[in-house]
Amino acid sequence: MLRSPRIRCPATREDLRRVEINHVDFDGEVARGVLVVNQDIADSVVRVFTRLFEEGFPIRRMRPVEEYDGDNNASTADESPHANGRAIDINPWENPWRDLRCACWSPSGEFSAREEGRGKILEGGFVWRTFFDEGWIWENIDVPDYMHFDTGYPSGPFTPEVARQNQEAVEAGQAAAEAAAPPQTPRDPRVRGDRPAP
């Protein structure tokens, strides 16, 4: 039962789907997780998390916000992708966000440096690419939010056209950033996010 205390949740029960899927936990064991998502992204979520499972990407836990009494203040805004079931946060401890209200990392700054590590998401890495291939956007806000993927803001129906537009916008942003950045040492192409590729 969905028991989030939000007074105004723009997504209705009819809009949402419960997705149960296997994932690899941090002990290397197979665990069963649950996500509650908008019906228009349910198939995409299954494809993404199936790929992550097949590659052995560790996920600390996979539980809907309702198991935490719906305590996610960022989920309350009408246009929020979280409020509409179109956003997912992965491994917040390993992929924190920068909270400007306190000028601190939440939930912790221990893993804020973007370098390879178990469960970490890196731009261009395996997890990032898996979501990108489905038309999702990483860190879709003006502050670092390494755990966060969504389908666009303001949140609206996720269609193949929206996915294509998201991909084009990300590619254009990357091209502009690369043109403005000084040359860097190339990344090892065998590395996928948190571990070397086979």
C-alpha cells in the first residue's frame, strides 16, 4: 500500500506501477527490490535495472520512499520528477548531492569525489550510459546530485520523442563542455563505472 503523507501528489495510483526486480547488493548477493514508478517509465526501468543486474553493479538497497514514511521533501513539488514517479536515486551514500542550504554533501561527503569506486556513478560510465541509452538525464539540477536520474524537468509524459530530445540535449551539453575544457588524459575504455570491464 502506498502510504506517503504528501498532501498533493500529482501522480495518482492509476499512474504508478510497482516494479519488483533483482539487484546485486554490496555483499555480492542477489536481492529483490521494489521501485514505484510512473507507468510510462516502467518498461525503461526494467531494462535499465536488468542491465545493471547482469553487469553486477552493486545497489545498496532498492526500496520505495513509502518505506521511509514518504519523508523526501524534494518529492513534494508538482513538477518534480520524483513526485511524478519519473526519477530514481541510486546509492545515495556513494553518490551524494550538494545541499546548498547547508553547503554540505548529503547524506555524506565521504564519497563526493568523482573517482571509480563500488556503487559509484561516473559521467560516461556504465550506469550513466545505461540510463542515457534509455533517454534519462543524470544530475538534472544546477548542483551536483550524483545519485539522481530523471526523465526531464518539468516532469511530463515520457515518450520516445522526449527520450530522443533528452539524449540530444545531453550530447550538446557534453560537446560544449568538451570544447571549453582543457585536454585531459583519456579514460581507460575498459572501465565501466565502478569496476573494470571484463
